[in-house]
Amino acid sequence: MFTGLIEDVGTVRRLEKQGMAGRITVATKLPLESIALGDSVAVNGACLTAVAKSGNELTFDASPETLARTTLGTLGIGTPVNLERALRLGDRLGGHIVTGHVDFIATVSERNDIAGNRVFVFRIPVEFSRYLVAKGSVTIDGISLTVNTVSDTGFSVNIIPHTGSMTTLSGINPGAQVNIETDILGKYIERLLSRGSIPREEGGLTLELLAKSGFL
């Protein structure tokens, strides 16, 4: 589990294809002594397992599913990537609950610079728009952000200068593709309602029902 607060922007050193799977090596300023082999690290929002480390480099295995559902398989040598170590019990949750399981790939359709901030508009598959709400949370390439606006085909976010300088977002432009993870709470609620676990005749979805079901 992660928070969406980026700890370092690493650089891709090697990408080795192994059939439909792959192995990614990233140079990083993260303290490697704090990362054991087998630990989880979010790389551009995708939860990967550290399988080797040497010098200032970490190596991760990527499954066929990961490469198919994310942008990791298209990374080039020298590409910057957002890195975050897994959340430790007792750490502050400064972003939101992030699983590192990417839902889909979105495309940047607009970038507008306004008063030192950057506003990005992303084009998304229509079937995922129901998981996004204005002022809700979304993860873009591993970064916890607040949704500004939502439509059936996309959404927008505002990037403050600090976030831009500490992540890869300052370097993306229209046409770029990014990994998106929607808020896990919304997906659980949808699943709960679709299976009839919350009786609709009791007044629909209320704070009391969410509390009884363990969401609050």
C-alpha cells in the first residue's frame, strides 16, 4: 500500500524483455539499505517487487499483466519515473490510499499554464469515468492528486509548482500517456452495491450504511 506522495524521481537504466514479461532497472537516490529484496516499490504508480540492487540501482520484475495494463513496457532508457516505497504502519497518510494496481492508461489531451500552475486534461476510457468525482482523489503515474472536473470522456487536475518540480508531471505534454489508479473506496462500494450486500429498500446508500459495512 502507498500514499501517492513521490519520494524520488528515478531514471530508467535498462528494460529487458523476457517473453511477455520484463525486468526494469532504475537509478535512484532512495536509500537502498531501507529496501530489502522482495519489498514493494511503486514505479510510476505500478506496484513492483525489488529483485536486485547494486550501487544506486534497483531492479524489478514486471509481469505480462503489468506490462499490458501500464505504460512501463514503453519506457525508454533515460526516462524519469516516480518512485515511492511502501507505506509503513505508523507513517502519516499525506495523500490517499493507493494500492499500486493501475486501472487504465489515460492520454494527456490538454496542458494549460495558469498563474504558475499547470492544468492537465486527460482523455480516458468511458467505462472508468464513474470512478472519478470532482474533488475526489486519483493517482496519476503514482502521484496522489485531486480531481478538478469530470466528464464522460475525461477529467482535469491542477498541478501546483511544488508537485511539478518533485515529480515527472512537469515534463509531460499533450499526447503523453500516464497510468491511472482510481480511488479504491469507490470500487469497493460499487462492488458491494452490485452484489446486493446493502439493501436498497433501507433508503439507499447512507453514511450509516457505509459505517455498518466498514467503510467509515
